[in-house]
Amino acid sequence: MTLEEEYRLSCYEELTTLGNHNHIYLIKHKLSGEIFVKKVLSRFSLNVYKQLRDLQISGIPKIHDLILENDSLILIEDYIHGQTLEQLLEEQTTLVYSDALAIMRRLCDILKSLHALTPPIIHRDLKLSNIILTSENLVYIVDFDTARYYESGQEQDTELLGTKEYAPPEQYGFG
């Protein structure tokens, strides 16, 4: 890590860990007071994260900084205030049809943006807990830790990643 990168990280104060993760932190910028998420990742595609940072796709948290440290990636991204689709369904158990349709359309728009890239980016761990809904009715996909570029002609992933119950069929050779 360079001196400049150390300085950039020193501009943030860790507030707490998020969820059950000891590698994801809620942080606050010391000067602006803005709240962000800091992730320390051991499994990642640096090129995917760089492209997501540079493109700033609507529905994906804006990435503010990427810092390599040894074999880890330190990522600073927007904190999306809201609740996961998983949390919402635990509270409500069902959704009104029009709400469910609006969420699905927005998810399809986000995925279409990712899949239209050259090469396309595939998330590989899309599940209810990785979809955040805001009070402004915005939809976000988070947690691109296992994302990678799609490789044409590859019928299945060489590694099984993500959450088994939500894994796409192509991870098991059925795509």
C-alpha cells in the first residue's frame, strides 16, 4: 500500500461491522461526515471492480476507492440505506403484484446493463439478501465479490461460488 493510499484510508473512521461479516464495515468520512461501506475482500476480480467503478451503473452502489493490500482488495463504496428484499419478505411474507413487478423490472434493467457490457459481467450470487430496496423505491444489487466476466462457450463455472440455493444452473453445467 502506498503512502497516498494509506492517507486516503485514514480519512475514514470505522463505525461498526455490518451484519455478521467481519470484513464489511460502516465507515464515516472524517471531513464530510458521509457514510460509506468498506469491504476487505480476499476473493475478487479487480478488473470487474475497476469497470464497475468507472462506469457507475444505476442500481449498483458507486465505488469510490479500490486499494490493493497484499492479497486483499479494500473497497470503499456508497452505503445504500434501505432493507434487503429478504428482510422485507420476512416482515411482509408477500408483495403486492405491482410492487413485485416493479422490483423485477428494475432488477432486469440492472442485469441488462451488466450483460450488455463487453465483455458482460455476471454477478454469480444474486439472492434476496443482495437486493436492497430504498425508501425512495430504488432497487440496488450489491455484493459483487464473486462477479466475473462472462466467457462465451464456457458451459459451467470452474468454481462453485455464491450461495448454493441461489446459484444459476450454468454453475452446475445446466446452462
